[in-house]
Amino acid sequence: MKKKWFLKDYSYLFNSCRKIVKIMRLSVFLIILTSLQSIALDSFPQRLKFNVNIENESLSNALKLIERESGYFLFYNNKVINLEKVVSLNLTNKSVTEVLDELFERTDVTYTIIGDKQIVLSKKSGETKLSQQQKNVSGKVTDFGGQPLPGVTVVVKGTTQGTVTNADGEYFLSSVPVDATLVFSFVGMKTQELVVSNQTVINVTMEEETIGLEEVVAVGYGTQKKINLTGAVGVVDSEQLEKRPVANITNALQGITPGLNITPNSRYGGEPGASMDFNIRGVGSLSGGAPYVLVDGMPMNIDNVNPDDVKSISVLKDAAASAIYGSRATYGVILITTKSGGVDMKMNTSYSNSFSWLAPAVLPEGVNSLVFAAKMNEAAINSGQNKLFSDETIERMKKYQADPDNFPSMIPDPNDPNGWGYWTLANGNTDWYDVYFKDRTFSQKHNLSITGGGTNSTYYVGLGWNDDGGKLNYANEKYQRYNLTSNFSLNVTDWMLISLKSKFSRSYKKYPQSSESSTNREAIFGMLARNWPNYPIYTPNGDYAMDLNQVPALANGGSDRQYSTDLWISPSVVLELTKDLKVNADFSYNAIGSKRNNFRAIIQGFAVDGVTPVRHYAQNYNRIEQTSSFYEYYTSNIFIDFTKDINKHAFAVIVGGQSESSNNFSINGWRRDLITEAVPAISTATGDKDVGDSMSHWSTLGAFARLTYNFDEKYLLELNGRYDGSSRFQSGRRWGFFPSASVGYNIWKENFWESLSNVINTLKLRTSYGALGNQNVENYLHVEVLPKNTNLAWIMDGRRPNYTTVPNNRSLGLTWEESKTVNLGMDAGFLNNRLNLSFDWFNRKTENMFGPGETLPAVFGANVPLKNNAVLKTNGFELALNWKQTVSNDFKYNINLVFSDNKSVVTKYNNPTKYIHNYYEGKTFGEIWGFETEGLFQTDQEASEWWDQSVLYSKWSAGDVKYKDLDGDEKITRGTQTVDNPGDLKVIGNSSPRYLYGINLNGNYKRFDFTMFWQGVGKKDVWMGNNPSFWGFQTAFWNSSLQGHNLDFWSLDNTDSYFPKPYLTSENSKNHEPSTRYIQDGSYIRLKNVQIGYTLPGSISSKVKTENIRIYCNAENMLTFSKIMESFDPEANFGLSNGLVYPLSKGFYVGINVTF
């Protein structure tokens, strides 16, 4: 029977969602229907336009028509209103108030709008009485400095009648009752209420909240006022994110909140759609792990969140703030709250876009092929070899560079007349970095959102599209992401609130396939770093040159396409049983379907005759690999929320439980030798093949509780407890209890503080202690697994039999890692709260970390089992300063500075020998071991008289590195490479970033706004390892290449050089030992963002039927100060040793924000 090789499509994603969708379809329908009904009745009628065409009809019929068309109910006394009166009316595109004004013009009938959709008709009692009943009210809303405030909500209290101020801060309300109260509200400002009385013009000056003390901050399973917080919590609002028009939230968060450390990924770098690495307060465990990210209470991949949908972000940093989330919160928590509508809020539509032109932030400088040939020849002579490049080849290089259009860049190989001469025979002149990368690449981002609410409902719908173009030339690479966010809520009764939150994202990535392996990133950039400049892109015949040339691989070598669909659905209900008691229940379902097609094409050129095909040495066959995976995640929470205020005592209690379950399945298959590359599918291939799958499952169950108490918002207390169980551990070791406690003291509220309040306006002291559990370990290590194999060397009964090898060594007794944190903090406001300060010091001790068990002999034949036997200590601090100043009515500014540091030390680890290249007791995380140097030998005699360095290499001469004898044995050795016997090795640096900081400046002058953001690292050591881009000359000549910085090497004419004397053999390795001489200073400060915006006057906005229009231009990563070698980007993470990663970006953005 013929076997079919296929992979599942996305039907399983929709099949798996079908049951969930059916269950929720009715509730979703009711929520949306009711919300839309509320929208229609509450938000639209004030602006609803309709046509009226009445000819000689009775007033009664006219009123019925108006009711039908407007949606309003008209109430009147037919004994007072003459309904038989004949009227005529012909109006087009008018509102209900305009129609009624026209209908009752020059009559004694007036009307009053009552509530949300009723209009009462009545007789006028004289003009004076009418003016006392209702008025048209207008005015202007400004801030404390006199600047107009657009977007302020103005509502007639107790009704849905309201509006929003325009770009000039102006508003207008018609038919406002004289006894009405107007409510003015704006984010960051105190809400104000003013009685209309006899006023027709009401101007309002909004006052800022006192350092945001009344601001509500998202915390675990709820919110708290900032004044009552006792844990270490950082807050980022949407305004800060909007200043960075980037695709991923992590890019926008970099350097904004102290303790949240964000760096480019060491593999993906700046490629389109690349993730960023991030942690809270440094390394939390040797087992690794990342912060727990929750979006509206749902765990999500932060890269799939559209920044434009975000309202605020809370970063929970200490154990007290995070403990209520249990085992998932060991490394801190990031709570993202998306935007939502508001009750009695008119519909607002917003659109924003950004268009960018980006280039690589840093690229090495290439060298001319003549210089390259001369320096390679010099290195060959140093190696005791003949020159690589003959005089004839160098002469051809000169002629080609003098007339590249008419002189060939290559000649046929003398040993193969129909083959082109590569390596030392080629005489082109190519700047490969200029060839590989575009001068500019275009990207764009668009967002559209609709928000509002009715009497008992709210809604928000956000759409986003992001299209990132790649920076690689020739390759059709891209990243696209689509986002849909919807938040609906409905007060079914005055005691029941139901909500439905959903998130959907669809991403598509396309990268070029490499010519070396399926891991294309390393191969492409590793090859780039080793390309010779004398290689041409094309042969003299116009075909692609082969060999080292990667251009045909980029253009025609195939593609790596990745598709991902991420769906989140979360219905919830809140039951308000009494004024003080609520029951909350929610359920979240996440389905992620992903698919990857990795197509490797044959790269083909032609021989000298232009007819004979020639295949690339590294890609001379084709191959298709397909992978499909499906991930399901369920979580449910139910908890009781009780609050009670008794005089000055305020209590809040939360008690509840959570369950989680996750299933993951993937299938992978590949096959070689496609019949046709036009249809890259497994079914069209005929060669070698393989298929495999994997499945995994885990679940947790937990109970949690929190008690918060404050007395007069002066003395603060919070207690948390979490009891968690995990399926990852064996029975009897699955459960753990993790408590925390924190206290705070708003000392500025004491009476004795009054004498200091003019200088130190507010001061809060807080401290906390807590424990968190960590389950970040492979599933079911306590179960023996017998590996299945099929590659036996002999055949039995005509086939290779299956067999098993030694099972894994079970890790018995594993249980929770436990992270215990002490935090001391203070928050203060000075000089009338113009200067605000927040400081935290912390000490974290992670105990029972997963580490290797007993040391076993190498012949044991299996992995060493894990045990809970390691300890890591981390301590550090975080500082945030903010200064805000209103200079005049036209100008105000603020400056924000964040500064943080942390250091991690291993205090317990099973490494009896203390081998320095593994963890050991006393090791500081990020240590770099190496030799101390004393410069370069300047003569052969000096080298012969120096300490014995023969352990590193047998021969030393002028231009080689002088290593220092630290142990006094007159030899340069590595000892046993242990802490007790390191020989002449020592700790020469540390790769962990220290003293991270960010400086954010914001200013407003009239309608202009300005932002400047600097971000940097105060201390970081970089060891480049075997990076060919750094050294240039390698241990094999074919891996060597040169960049501009490599030319500063030792020679008789350049004895004061940075680099040692070059070789083209393994002799280079003796000078490439880790050493103090070649440790790079990776500290830097970078101008991450500069933005200038302008808000158009309201007179212009209104002409195009909008409420607010803002245009801006933006520059990213345009200026960097660093001591690192100029060919390298100090912000990049140098995790790869075989070449460069994809370069980060710099460039310009322009965009517009429009509110309708």
C-alpha cells in the first residue's frame, strides 16, 4: 500500500474551538446584541441624522414619523398639544433636535430631553421660564498652565447626554437643564462637578491628581489605589507606549521601568518580528524562565499583543506583589490591561498609522580586495607559507577596479577550463555588507479602534495590522501580524455583570533558506562574516557566482515560512451579592495553531560555457520539511471579593482558586529530492524521508487568599497566601504553600509632618517578604522513558528492527524551587510634588534549585539525575525619579530617570571540583575567565625570554600576545581549570549588564509635543569568542575575512597595534585566548527615540469631521556613544560565536493619530 506523507492543516484548530464557541455563542450574541442596542439608543441619537418629508399631515402623524425615524419616544398631553394641526415639513439629514426646532418654530410648544431616549412636549410658559428650564452650555477646558485639554469627557450627571472636548479644549451641550450638574473627567486629572444654574458659558481648569495617589493600579486579581500599595509595582500608561511607534510592546518598554530588563535576542537580533529577551530583577533561577505575562487576566505571549490596544501595564517585581499568582509568578508578573469602553460613553473612533524607513543600525566596514589580498599574503608569510594571491591575480584586481564594466571579475580555473576560478583566483571587488543589506526598508502599521458604551454596557474593538519589511537584499523576507481585540461588558441587572474578552492574532514570517543548514540565521550571517571581497556576485557571463556567494541562496535558495494563529476567549461574570461582597468567575481558553514550511531549493549556476549546470557545494539537493503544531490551554478562576470600611478602617479580602491545563501536539516530516520545486510538498518528493511527532501535557491546581488593611490610608498591611500543586512532580511532592506579607507607612499623613510638608509633600515607607514556587522543569522526570531507535547496523527478516537504549535516569524526589525575597522601598514627593522619587532595595534567595545530583562516571551511559540542591542569591536596587514643571501657559515639561542594578551569585551547587566553566559555589553570574596580558612581544628575543607559554602553543615570536604569570610558577598554564587551581586564569570580566538606566524627556509647547528617550548600560564586558567578524584571521584561511577594524594588526610598520600578528593556520588560536586585552567594553548610551508631534487646531479638525488630529515624526536609534569596537552594536546580545546576528534597526517614522 502506498503511504501518504502529509501534515495536518488548520482544521484541527477550528474543530477544537467548535465546542467552546457553541457553549459561548448564546452569551456572546446576547452581550453583543445588548451592547449594540445600547450603542444605538444611548450613543448615537444625538448625532443620528434622518430625513422628514411631510405634506399637509396632522401633527399626530408627524410625531409618529419622528418617533419611528429617530428612535426617541415622544410624551405629550393631547389636551395641551393640538394634534390635529396640519403641518408640512421637508428636511434632509437632520437630527431629532433640529427637526423638532423646525417643527415647533413660532409655536408655543417646547420640548425637554429626559434620560436616555425620552422627549417630553409641553406648552411654553413664557420665554423666561423656558430659559430657566434648559440652556445651551459651552466652554473651554484647560490644564493648570492654561493649555487646552482635548479629549475631556463632559457629561450631564445622571444622564447619557455628553460630549468630548475638541483639539482646542472646547465643548458644547444643547438643552441642558438649569438644575443639572456637569461632570468633567480626564485621565490623570481630578474629576470636577459643576452646577449649571444660570450659566451658559462654563470654563473649567482641571487639576492634576496628587502624584497619582488616587490612581488605580492593576494588581493580582484586582486593583488598588496607588496610595495603598505596599509591594514593588512599576506602572506604565498608554501615553508612554504611544511615543514609540514600534510593533512589539517589549521594544516600547525598554528602559521605562526600573528592574524590567529588556535586551535583543541573541539569535534573532533585529530581524522582522523578532522577540526580545526580558526579565524582572535579573536571573531568577539557573533553570531559566521568564516573567508571567497576563493580558486582561489571560496568560499570553507578549509579542502577540498590539501596543495600540494597551491602556496600562503593571510590573509586579517583588514576591509580595506576585505571590497571589503562585508558581507561574516566580520571575515576576507583567499585567497588561487593554482599553475598554465606559458606561454612558459616546462612541469614539480612533485611527492611527506609522510609516517607517529603517536601515541597519551598525554594519562593519568592508575592505578593498587589493588590501585584502595584501594582508592575507602577509598573514601567509607569517605562517611560513607561500603568498595566497599571486602577482597576476593582484594585477587583475587593479585592472578590474580601474574598469569594472569591461574587465572580467573572474577567470576560468587553469586546472578546469570550463570551471570558474574561485578563492585566490577571483579578482572582483565586493563590499558584501553593502550587497547583503538594503539602504532602507519600508514598514507600516495601522490601527483602528471603536470604543463607547450605553446605560448598562461597554464595548471596545481594536484592529491592528503590522507589516515589517526585512533588511536583507535579494531575499523576499517579511513579517506580518494581524490583531483583533474585543472587550464587551453588560450589566444584566444591578447585581450581575457579564463580560467577554477576546484576542486574536495571526502572524506570518518569511525568511530566506540558508545554504548550509535549516537554521538559516546562523548560516547566513556566519557566511557573511567569512566572505572574501575578491569574490564577485556574478560571473562574467551574468550568472550567479557559486561557492562563498550567498546571494543566490538569498534570492533562489528557498524559504522558511512560518504561520501562527493565536486565539484567546475569556467570558466572565461578577455577582454583586451585597454592596461589600462580590463573586468573580472567569474561564479562559487559548488555542495556538502553527505551521512551518521549510523549503530548501537547489542553487544552480553555470560553467564557463554558459550551458553546463553547476550546483552550489552546500546546497546541491532540494528538501522540504513541514511542521504543524497545536497548543491548547485552559484556565479558570473563581474568587470572592469582600471589602468593608468601618470608620477609618478599610478591609479587603480575596479568597479563591485557579486551575490550569495545557496540551501540546506537533508533527514533523521531511523528504528530499522533489520532482518539481514549483510544488514544494512532501507528496512531490521521492528521496530519503523521516517523520516524527511529540506530545506533552501539564496542569496545575491552586488556592489563593489575600487580606489588605489600612487605617486612614496611613498604616498599610497586606497578606498573601498561595497553595499550588503541579503535575510535573511525582505524587507526594506536588504541593507547596507560598506566603507573603508586606507593610507600608504613609508617614506624611501624620500631624507632625505638617512642618515638613512644604518640602517633602509625601513619603511612604514599605517593606515586604515573600516566597514563590517554581516548577520550570521538564515534565515527568520521575518517569523512566525507553528511547526507540531504528538505525541498527544489521537487518533481520529483511528489515531493520526497532530497539531501545538505556532509559533516562529518573530524577526522584524533585519538588518546587522556592524563591524568597525581601524588599525595602520608599516613595516620596518633593517641592509641591514636582519631584517624585521611588526607591527599592531587594534581596532574593532561590533555594532548592534544580541541579545535578551525585557525580557519576562518564561510562554510566545516561544523564545525571536532577535534585533540589542549588541556591542562587540576587540583590539589587531600583530608582525612579520624575520632575514635572509648568513654566508658562504655553510650555510645560517633565523629565523621568530610571536606574537599576542587580547581581546574582551561586551559593550552592554540586560541582565538587569547582570546575570554572560550570556553576560552582561563589560564582557570580556572567563571569568571564581568561588571562591577564602585558601587551605584545616586540621582538623575537623578548618572546624567547618571557615565561614559558608552550602549554598554549609551541612557538612564540614578535607580535604575539604576552600573557602574565599570576601563580608565580614561571609558566603560563590553565592549571586544572578549577577555582582552587586556575593556573594563570582569573576572572577578567562579566557579561551581565549592570547599572541599567533610561532618561525620558517630554515637553509641550502650545500645540507641539516633544519626546526624547535615552537608554543605556553602565557596565558590561563582552568577550567575542570565535566571532570571525571580530578577529578577521581564523585558524583556517578559508574562514578568514577582513573588515576595517582588522587592519590594525601587528607588523614591523605597526608595532603599536591592537590586534596581534596574523596567521592563516591554527597558530592564530594562541593569540585568541580569552584575555584582558581583548575584552570589549559593552557599556553604552543610545538615543532610542526622538519624536515631535503637532496637534491641529480644532477649527481645522472640525472641517474634516474629526475631533482631534495629531501628526508626528519619529527617529529611532540614531545616535550611540560606546567604547566597543565600531563594527559592533553594543546593544546586541553576542550569544553566537560563529558570526553576526541580524542587525538592529535605526530609521525614521511618520504617522498620524485621528479621533472621530
